Amino acid sequence: MKKSTAVLMITVVTLAGCATFEDLFEKEQEIELSAVPAAALNAAKGAVKGIVLTEAEMEEEDGQVLYELEGTANGKTYEIEVTAEGKVLEVEEDE
């Protein structure tokens, strides 16, 4: 019994050191670009001229489905967060 308790404690401490509480319960999931609504894709493409989208993630935040699209343009990598309806919430340029 003592050994299993020790293993459990080590596991909890390890998880706590690797991620925040929010990270453990994050609802992001990678999806195919073909699964992203057209309005969201078009909004992301309009937000960064010449972007070639390469990856997509979907998450639910406060009851709303959001899409984080990643791609490259002009030698730079961008992450664009959009709603399913096509509203751009954030454009982030990775360094």
C-alpha cells in the first residue's frame, strides 16, 4: 500500500511540474484543414496576405468553438485564431 501511494504522489508531482492545471483539462484538438468551416479559413487567409495554412486546431472556449490556424507567409510563421463564423480574434507572428 505504501508503495502505490508513493507512485501516485510522484505522478502528481511530475504532472504538476509539466503542466498547469488548465493545461491538463484543455479541450484543444488537432483537426484536418478540410474540417475547418470555409468562413474561418477565408478569414485567416484574409488576415495574413499570401499565407499557406498548414495546421489547424479546434477548441471550445466559453461555449464557443474557436479555430487556431497555423501557416507561413513571407518566410514567417503565423497563428491565427478565428471563430467558426469568420471573425479574426488574434494574429500572432512566431519568431
